[in-house]
Amino acid sequence: ASTFIRLIELNLELFFLEGTSMSAPVVAGAAALVRQYFEDGYYPTGLKSSSDSMKPSGILVKAVIINGGQPLSMIQNFQTYSKSKQYDHAQGHGL
């Protein structure tokens, strides 16, 4: 049985999902927070100021998200884990 069905049988209300299908909602949420950061005027001082408010371009939001990425040290391949290097088949933002 799937993990979700098993959790229903146990009457648990909390479960997690993982994998690439979950990356889109995570990045969309991060993009919304980055956009709000600029629109609320936190840039460049880090303090909220309506005079610093700006409407960020899509490419600025994308650049901030990419720049904020951290290298993966390990990747999961089904039931096994292996070491990963920057800019290999598992990471490197499309390079």
C-alpha cells in the first residue's frame, strides 16, 4: 500500500512527499517570498522601507533563487545514497 493510504489507516494527519514533483511548489513559494522582499522595500538595507519598495523583474527573482542555492553533498537513488559534486547530473541549475 502507498504511504498515504497507510497513514490514513493509522489515522495520522501529517505526511510528507518528496522528489522532483515537490520541487515546483517549493520554488514557487521561495519566488513569492523573494518577490515580497523587494516589494516590501527590504532591499538594500534589510529594513522595511516603503521608499525602497520596487517591483522586481522575473529574472531578478530567478537570479536571487539560483544564487541562494547550496551544493548537495549526497543524492538519493531509490534506496541508495551516493556522493554528489557540483555541476554533475543531479545538480547545477541546468549547466
